[in-house]
Amino acid sequence: IKHPLQNTWTLWYYEPDRNKSWEESQREITSFDTAEDFWSLYNHIKTASELRQGSDYSMFKQGIRPMWEDDQNKYGGRWLINLEKKQRVTDLDNFWLEILLCMIGEAFNEYSDDVCGAVVNVRTKGDKLGVWTSNADSADSVMEIGRKLKERLRITSKTTMGYQVHKDTMVKAGSQTKNTYTL
Ligand SMILES: CN(C)c1nc(=O)c2c([nH]1)N([C@@H]1O[C@H](COP(=O)(O)OP(=O)(O)O)[C@@H](O)[C@H]1O)CN2C
């Protein structure tokens, strides 16, 4: 039999389309709830570094849409990892896979329930990885999730990680958003 996961996860794909709104451009691909089905999906699709620039993958718990406005996201924020351009070849795909495995493997111990999902933004100006949590005010939860991420991704001080509250990002989208926590 297949190995069941604690949660069901949904993969979304975003590609910019001038004829559609941002929300309409978010496409739900498929959901899975076993380790085997995760791997067959992962091995079937392009890696993040193979996507067109401007595209995103998002993987969220089933029922949570990959957007600030979702009830599960609106009081939360994200741990954001900004990559250097050259890290697309060396780190992007490894970091993204490691984040996916942390999530489906519930690696954040008692704080795994606060994890909503993760987003990878493939951008000319530098790729970004975000892990979204549901409550920006739970400092211990946010910090423990950040610490575990840093550990599992083996992120050194070279790569910065900051936690941004979605409410702040929404109003400052495009310019620099302040980090409420940093690691
Ligand atoms: C419901 N709704 C409209 C809505 N809900 C959302 O949740 C949401 C958006 N809109 N986003 C839009 O994408 C632009 C680029 O952000 P980016 O994170 O791709 O980053 P770049 O500026 O492309 O690097 C954002 O400026 C925002 O317009 C982003 N976003 C998460």
C-alpha cells in the first residue's frame, strides 16, 4: 500500500497572462496525499529552474488558496529567501524540493499545523522561495519554523531569510517590505 501523508497537498501553477487577472492565472494542477503520489507528480513536472521567468509554483494544504486573501493566510506571513541570480543553477531546485519535503513530512514538529504552504517565484531579478504560515503573531511558531528551514536548507549567513507579514506585503508589493523577524 502507499504511504499516507498527514495532510493532502495541492500544487498550483502561475504563469503571467496579460488577458487574465493575477487570480485567474493561478491554475490548480492536482492534489495528493501519499508519498508515492508526491514523487510521481514531482518527477512528472518541470523543475522550478525550467519554468518561464515570471512563473510560480505553489504547494498548499488542500483548501488553502496560494493568496494572501485566503482565510488561512490573511493573518499570516512568509519566511522569504531571496536567491542570487547564480543560485538558480546551484540551489533553486534543491531548496524548493527540500521545502516540499519539510512540509509533506511535517518537519516543523508541533508547529507544522501553522504551515499553510510554499511558493517559488522564478524571476529575472532573482528567484524567491517563500514558506507561508498562518499567524504572524505567534513568534515562537514563526521562529521555530524559520530555524528548521535554515537547518534543513543548510542556509548560511550568505543567504538572508526574513519573515514578512502578508498585510505589510500587500500594501508594499513591488517595493521592499519590512522584515518583522529575521534569521
Ligand atoms: C488577490 N490578488 C490580486 C493577489 N493575491 C495575492 O496573494 C498575490 C497577488 N495578488 N500578487 C500580485 O502579483 C504581483 C507580484 O507579486 P509576486 O509575489 O509575484 O512578486 P514579484 O513582484 O513578481 O517579484 C503583486 O504585486 C500582486 O499584484 C502576488 N500575491 C502573492
